[in-house]
Amino acid sequence: MTESHERAGADSGTAEQPRHPPAFAPDSLVLNRKLPLWYQVSQSLRASILGRPQDASARLPTEEQLAAHYGVSVLTMRQALKELETEGLISRHRRRGTFIEPRARRVSPVRLLGSVDAIVAQQSGEATIVLGHGPVPLPGDLAEYFPDCDEVTCYRRLRRDGESDEPTNWAENAVRPDVAARIDVADLERWPMTKVLRDVVGVRISRITDTVEARLADPVTAELLQVPLLSPILHYTGVTYDEEGRVVDVARIRYRGDRFSFSVTVEAH
């Protein structure tokens, strides 16, 4: 057999098949019957979309498949998808399916109504840089949250838009030392702190109290977020409690005012 025949045989017998991107897989969700189901589903799906692997398929499962996954009706699922379509994260095409918008600009609301999944959603989908971490003496303004601690572990992180590389917000987390000892810093470059605490460390979160207020950018914030000094920002404080009622994390996040809005939803029941 000639060399050309051998090469032809090899090419025909071992040609690589085209590689298909892995299917999009939404995270699981434990529903809270006290909150609107469509809202919980939309926020969980939003977190899954923004936190998906880069090589994952842009096509979502069908309405029926998603409804079965989350354990809700197709009407509820349809309302959740409509919320994400309005936000510009997905586009829906008759007979073709629902697709993630790769170029969607993430001008996101910072919400007060929600669940742990909603908190994860509003922190997901951006490239995260850990600026520094380590134990620090307990700051006086946090003494009420950690009455039994002399120090806390502080994590400072900067988040950037995954496409434009524009800084969008920066966060400081004060975490109980016994909990911080179980955190792998590399995980904080991949996932939000809330997700790491719940899904990696195994903290059983009972509640998170949120406060959002308008402030002016201080010198550190102005430099990190690349905004003018004293320009408007959104300042978020989130206090995370475990099942024993202990505070495990106090997060303080500064959001660029031109990238986020403040949103409150009030239900009439």
C-alpha cells in the first residue's frame, strides 16, 4: 500500500467528528411558596445563564422542559422567560427556540424582593478579580454583627463586564473566621460569595437582609470603578445569617450608577 493510500485510509477511518457545545444546564432551585414562583424561577435561570461555562450551548431547553425542571407550570415558566426577554438576556424565536443573547448589555436591577437565588443572580455573570483577602481586627461598625469575634476575614473583589472589561462593582465581604477557613479563594473568582457559602462551604443560610442606598463615590470607589469622584453609586449591604441565627457574612458592594438601577417589587398578597 502506498503512502497516499495509507494516509487516505487513516483520514477516512479516524476523522474527528465535529464537537458540539455542551447543552445548557440550569441550576436546581428549592422554591419558596411565600414568593412569586415566576420571579424565583427567572432569577435562578438568570444566575444559570450569567454563570454558564463559556462553551455551553446558547440554546435553552423548551418551555416544557424548563417547567418540568423547576416544578412549575408552563404558564409560570413563560412569565419567567418573558422577564428575562424584557431584560435582554434571551431572545425567543417561533419554531426555532429560545437563545441566550451573547451581546446583551447587563444593566441590571438591584432588587430587595427575592430569595438566595436572586442574590446569586444579581452577583453573577461577571469576571471577578480578588484584590486581597486576610484576617483583620473586627471593625467597629461590624461589632454588632460579630459580637463573639475579635477579628474577621476580609475579602475584596472587583467585578468586570465579561465582554467590555468595564468595571461594574466592587465588594468587601467580612466573614466569620471559622467559615472563612473553609473557603477556597479560587472559588471566589468563579462564583459569588453567597453561592460559595451555600453550595461549596455548606452553610445553611436562613435569611439575607438587604439594604440599598444612594451614595457618592469615595476615592477608592472612584478609582476602582473608573467613575468621577463623588459621582452617584448604589451602595448595597447584605447580611447573611445561618440557621443558628449567627451572621456569617456582611457584604458591602458598590455598584456603578450607570450600570444598575434600584428596584423594589411589592406583591398584593
